[in-house]
Amino acid sequence: MTRNIRTSGALLSIAVTAVGVLWWTTPASYPFGAADRVKVSLTHLLEHDVTGPMTVAAGLVGLVVIFGRGPVVRAGAVAELLFFGVVLSDAGIMSVFAYGLAILGPVALLGVVVVAAARGKAFGLVGVATLGVLAAADTITGFGALSLVGRYLGNVASDFASFGGRLGWTLANAAACAVWAVIAAKAFRTGERPRWIRPDSARRWGRIATIGAALCPLPYALYRLTWLTPWPTDADVTGALRADTRLQGLLLAFAALAGAALTLGLISRWGEVFPRWVPIVHGRPVPVGLPVIAGGTVAGLCCLASPGLVIDSVLRGQPGALLLWPYPLWGALLAVAVLAYWLRRRAVPAGR
């Protein structure tokens, strides 16, 4: 284990210990429990006098583990992963990710169009011209598309603001889980490699996992697309939907569909070489780390959201929620698919 990893693990463990002491001794500082607005979590059932000591123990164990060797590091890293990935995790991480993607996705697309236009690419010039025509039509007709987008962004910002610092704890837990995932991966990277990780084997089982993972976000996409119809399938939605709410459903559905399409790239040619329709980088090899980091991040977020979703669906007597948001299955399948992609690409020169 490198010095940087040990340092990161030690600093994290010290911070975790301090937070645990704070929660244990100062009930008002505890962000979870019965009063927590995020109900889809295990910590919603645990108060400060339980979670506080557990967090202190996790921090102290982390300090022992990070400076240990062999079996101590492997067992301890798994224990820390279970604590941050199950006890402190909540499904709020997927809300942050989904809404962030729904906002940043169109912004990123606009940025690509503008950059392509600045470089004289046909794709960018056509895109900018199209945006100009739509803006002119919006002004002439008085449809108010720009104000619609503004209301949508305002709604999302208001939702995030209403949760205050609670989502900060969600992100902090995800960061701690990521650090221990790296430590665990380093600790288990020893011994002889089995046959199943060979590229030819990875191609076979990876294809099955990838197709399964691509199917997982489709129920949610269809669910949000119903917001464009007179019959929105959402128990929280009553009466006629405003235009900005329909736009929100469309963007969330688009994010889910885009995720499914990108997942299939793990077994497609365009997942190894940028296709011709991609501006600027078309024809170049796809860096191995790009799909691995992106797909691995989503897989990790799904796994973090899984315990809370399962617990909430059981307590509410609504197991159907696991069909709409199949995070446990999605996270596992996507992790396997990303692993297979990495095993294949690392052994074969990019673009071949």
C-alpha cells in the first residue's frame, strides 16, 4: 500500500472518529434518525446513541487497519466498506446524481456544440444555427421556452436547498466509501490470477452482465416519460402538471435512457473507438479509464442507494419499488460489466 493511500486512510479515519464523538455527545448535531427528511436509509432507524459509537469504532478500526498488513488490511477494509456502504448509505446519492446529470447533461451538450462551431465543424455550426432559429421562434410566438427552463432550474435548486446540509452528509459518506474501496482493491490485488479474468472469458460473461445492466434504468425512464402524458404515474403528483414539471420528467427520462445507451457501449465498437458522429475526437481510441471511471462511479452509487431502498420498500410494504429502481441488481450488473470491459481493454491495444 502506497504512502499516499495510507495518509488518506489515516486522515479519513481521524475525521470519522471526530464526527462519531460529535454525534455521540451532541444529539443536536446528528443529521439522521427519525427526524431525518431522507427516509430511504438505515440511519433513519438509528439514533445518535447507536450510530455515534459505531462511527467512533469505525474510525478507530480504520486507523488500525490502515497501518496493518495482509489479512488485517483485507478484513478491515471489507468491514469499513460495509459500514459506509450499508449503515451510513442512503438513496439520496442517486437523487443528487440523477438531478445533477439532468442539469449538466444539456449544459455539456451545449458546450460541445459551441466548441465545435468555434472550430468550424459542421456539427457545431448546424447546432448553433438550430438554436438560433428556435430562440427566434420562441420570441416571435411568445411560447416562453427560456422562462420554462428557468423555472425548471429554479425548482431543482429549491429542492436541493430545502435539504440543506443533509445532502452534504450523503456525499461525505460516498467519498469515505470510495476511499475504502480503493484501499480494499489494493489489498486484494495479490496472488495468481484465475482463468475467468482472461479477455476471452471476460467477453462472454461481460456481455450478459452489460445487457442486463442496460435494461435496469428503462423502467425509471418509462415512469418519468408518463409525465408527458395526461396520466402521470406518480403518487405524489395530482392534477395537471405544469410545463416545467413535464420538462423535468423529460430530462430525467433522457438521463436514464442515455445511461442505458452508454452501458451498451461497454460491448460495442463505439465503446472502444469514438464514432464518426462525435465531434472533435471521432476516430480516436476511447481511453480505457473513461468508461471504467464513469461506469464504476454509477455502479458504486447504485450500491450505496441499495440498502436504504430495500429497507424502505420492506417497511412500507411496497416491494414494487425495487422493480422501478432496481439498484441492487443494477449496481451489481454494472460493476461486473465495467470489470469485464476493463479486463478486455487492458489486454488489447485500444482501437483494435
